[in-house]
Amino acid sequence: MERTTEPLAKALPELPKQQTILVRLVRIAAYGLGDYFGGVFDELGLTEHSYHALCVLVASDKGRASPSELSELVGTSRPNMSKVIVTLEKAGYISRKAGKLDGRRSVVEITKLGEQVVSKATPSVAGPVASAFSGLDDKEQAELDRLLRKAIVSFDEAKFR
């Protein structure tokens, strides 16, 4: 990261340097998290997104959500969430039903098997989640939480689209 910052700033002076660094850091951190958790989910026969989608469904009031809600809450694109849903449905972890008000919209619902998979997988995920930010003390974790939430709101409110 450090060795490419100045050359990038020189090569592309129209890019705002500090914001470009932040974008790169967030992307590298996201990649690092995916890499960090990859082995855990591989052993479970899941992906991070499929596990997270199942967790969101388990935590929802009635065990269901729309694909767009899942996409937003899991933090992945709608096309990728569609692939996740197809995979989970084929495995029998979720079912898909037409919406009551609009038959063109679907509702995704977790099955008993999906609930069992979450219950079985969660102990394997808990340790890595607990240690993922072990390099930060409690105060730093709280500050990172606050800043990431603020950044997410900033992304949502940004005028450039």
C-alpha cells in the first residue's frame, strides 16, 4: 500500500489522495476479511455470504426476507445474492415463495435444515469472529465501528452516482 500511494498520486493527480487511500484501505480490508474467513467457510461447505444470509433469516421475525433485503443486509450485490439464494435453495436450506401482494416478487424463507446448518456452523465461526480484531483494543474497536457506520451513511448519501 505504502509503496504505491505516491506513484498513484503522481500518475493520477486528479484523484483526491486521502479519499483514494481510504477507498483502497477499505477494499484491502474487505479482501482480507474474505481471505481470513475463507478457510472456515470452506470447511463448512458454505460461503461467507451464504452463512450471513442464513444468519439474517434466522434473526428475522418470521425467518424470511426479500432477496433485495438480504442483499442489503449481507452487503453484496443483488446479482450475487441471486446466486447465493439459488445455491441455498438447491441445498434445501431455504425455500422461495411468491410474494403475497406481488407475485413477481419472491420471499426467501429459512427451512428447518437451514436453521440446523446455522446452529452447527456458528460455533466454528465464533472463534474467528472473536479474534478478527484482536489487534485493536475495545476503544479502538468502538471507534472503528463508529467510523465505518458513518462511512456507510456517507456512501448512501453521496450525490455522485
